[in-house]
Amino acid sequence: MLVDVGYLYAASGELLLSTPNRSECKVDAEGLIHALMKLAASHLGDDLLRLYWFDAARDRVPTIDQRVIAQMGQVKLRLGNLNLRGQQKGVDAQIRSDLETLARHRAITDAVLLAGDEDMTSAVEAAQSYGVRVHLWGVEPPYGTNQAERLVWESDTVHTLDAEFVRPYFTAVAVRPRTPTPTEVFSGRPAIALPASAIPHAPTEPRPVPPPRQTRSPLPERADIVEIGEYVAQKWILTRGRDNIGDLLPGPLLPTVIDKELLVEAEKELGISLRPHEKARLWVRDGFWSRVYREFGLARPTGEQP
């Protein structure tokens, strides 16, 4: 069982407390994990290999709660990085890598994936290509949907955790009241948010207007894109191992599922979509193979562009 904790917490908070903000929820993670494992056993049998708990932490240093989770039996804690804006980085890639690796090595027959991101679709397809059945679990949305449509389509079965299932493990964190300003204290009236235009202030000297920034081209230079392809290849070699990457040789064609994953990773690093840029997709692949050929000490195949 592979759990995207960011999705699970945000979806449950939205359903139960009308907020996806993790800081506004207190979660009984241990109880929730035991409940998920018990439910998985009721659906698929008692031979659960383990539960992977994919979360994030600042500089990948686990919190006290995460350390407790890491010590639980049949639970594997996986940590991505949490940046200064509270965004998770690297979690999706870890989920995709673990799911595909388990399937490739025939370690599992069925996988429960508790996630909602469309980026998981390529991993689902890869696992299925090795004969693994993928069961997608999600949290009941208060309205609409909170899982990507393509991810739902590709999964073998779909199950929804309703409010009654997740409610025992989520409680609201009391928000501390705002300290009133001196003006509010003297007036005796409750604090009311006023627009900035309604607050009197002393006139100030006009500030010089900085010159407009030059807008960057939406598509980076070829060398930058090739470098991204090399970076993704290096990351794959480190996480998946030389043996698995060696299976892709001699190249330069990648299996469709892996090629999609390469482009998804490159788009994340670049921050743009490569779908309308055919040349850029070729440059990413070129960078990928350049790094792989160097790693294995191989010459570039004859006729391939350097």
C-alpha cells in the first residue's frame, strides 16, 4: 500500500474541516495507518507486504511524529523535501519509483495507491505492464472530484474512503485570536478588517518606478534542456540502480511508459509543458542518453546527433 500523505491530509481536511491546510488539523497518524492496513486486509487478504507512507519534511529531517511512524511495524517512511512555501518536492517521484520497482521485481500482485495526482498515471501503467493490479483509493470529496480523471481510468479498481472512516483521526486545531490594535482597544469596538484605502496615513514621497523586467522566453535554450535531461538520468541511476538503467540499453528508444515519466520529470524541473515543443522533447531525450552513455562508458550510436 502506497499512501500520498499530502493528498490524504488535504482531502480529509477539506471534507471534514473545510480546510486543506495541514496546520489547521491534528491527525492521529498511527491510528489512521492501522485503520488503512486493516481495511486493505479486508479487501485483498492478510498478506500485506508493507505500507509506504510518503510525506515531506524540511531538508528531509523527520519530525517527532514522523519518527514515531518510521518505527511502526510493516510501515516504511519515505520523505521528500518541504520547501519554504510548504510545498512538497520529490514525493511523487518516490511513489512512482517504488511502485514500479516492486512490480518489476514481482514483489507484489496487487498495489493499493492512495493518491490523486495525474502524475501517478505513468506508474500505474508501468506496474500493470508487469502484471500487477492497481487499486486506487481516494477520499470522498465534499463536491466535484479530488482525483485526476486519467488516474481513475487507468486503475483496476477504485475505492472511496468516506467521512465516517477518516473522521476519528482528524480534529481541528484551535486558531488563536488576533491581538487587537491600540485603536481597537480604545474604541471598544470589535476588530474589523478595513481596506487599505480607508486607513489614514501620512503622505509619502513617490518612489521611483523600477524599469520593467525583461520577460524570459517560455522555452529555455537547447543546452539548458539537455542539461535537465542529463539531471533526470543521473537521478534515475542513483534511485533505480545501474542494473535497471542498463536494461534500457542500447537505446536510444525508451519504452513508452518510461519515456512519459522522463518528460514529466523534465517538465517539473523546467516549470513548463513540453507538449507543444517537439524539439524540446527530443533535447530532453538526448540529454538523458548522453548521461547514460557516459555512465556506462559507451560511445554514442552511429548517426545520432551529438
